[in-house]
Amino acid sequence: MLHELRFYEIAAGRVDDYIDHAGKVAVPFRGDDYGKLLGFWRCEIGAVNCVFNLWEHESVATRETLRAKLQTQDVWRKEYLPHSQPLMRRQVSRLLTPLADPNPPGVPGNLYHLRIFRTRAGKTNAFATLLQQALPAPLRAVAVATWTGNSGEVNEVVHLSAYRESLSPAQILQTAEWQAFLKQHGALVEDIESSLMTPAAFSPWR
């Protein structure tokens, strides 16, 4: 199994326009025929004016085949790209290997916290294993998935959590359990990117 986390930086003030167009054109057209959509989010705190989406593929080879096929489809070339590409300022694609099957929330109404850790050289698997197995119980309860990267930046670990939307950003971002975990294992990490995200109405993981 391969997951692809795509990041789009959108022109200031146009995130709603991009998500609306994706929800009306790209997502219905693609269905599960060009990779399975798992999540589609807008960033609320962290990266500015950005969108994340997460896709599942069988392998790198099947992803490449399906991406090539997608580029030939008229709906994609003539209806989606001409309206979406002018809104995009930057794109990043991460190909990720999950440490275990994801555990998305069973009910909608969640805020998602995405952390991207750049670990010290040679420490990626060790830190990913700690995230998977040694998090305090309250953090394990909200963990959705942990991945290691196999494209782009080397030595990356990606971790996604889901919290009930009734919690405030401060309650999510400033948990004592996370601070204690990072204090104990922070020597394995060089830096951290952190984004708090809300799911689009059409996101499967909500």
C-alpha cells in the first residue's frame, strides 16, 4: 500500500474557490478510478492558504499508470486544470508508507493535526516506531496514521491525529503529553512542521 500526501499552496483569498471547484469537478470525476481519496483538508493554523489531500494507491507503479491516464481525460484537461492551476502557487507531493492500517475517526466533526517530522539521519524508522508504539495513551487514542516518506525530503516521518471539533486549537496544539513525548525523544528530530486542518465537506475522512 502506498499513500500520497499532496500539498497545494493557493493564492491568497482563493482557497474556498479552489476547494469548491475540486469538490464539484475533480473529486466526482476521479472517484476511486485514479487512486482512492482518503482525506481532503484546508489548513487553518500552520501553513497559510493551503490545502492537503491524501490518496491511496496499490504501488508506485500503479500510481504512475493512473496519473498518466488521468492527464489524457478531457474532464481533467479541459474542465478541472484550466480553473485550478491558475489558483496554485506551489505543489508538493509526498509518497508515504504507512506503518499500519490507518485508523480514521468513525464519525464526522473532527479537527486534524498534521505533523511532519524531519528526523536526524538514520533515525527515521526509530522515531516512527516510537510514534506508533510509545505515545501516551491519550495521544494513541486520537492517532489516525503514521508514515515514513519515500520521496522528496529524506528522513521524514508524517503523523496525523483527529480531535473532536469541540476542542479549541490551544487544547490540541499545547497538550502536556506531546510536550513530554518530544522532550523525551526530541534528540531524534531536527525540525517539525505542524498544521491544524479542517476537512472539506466531500472528504471521506471527516
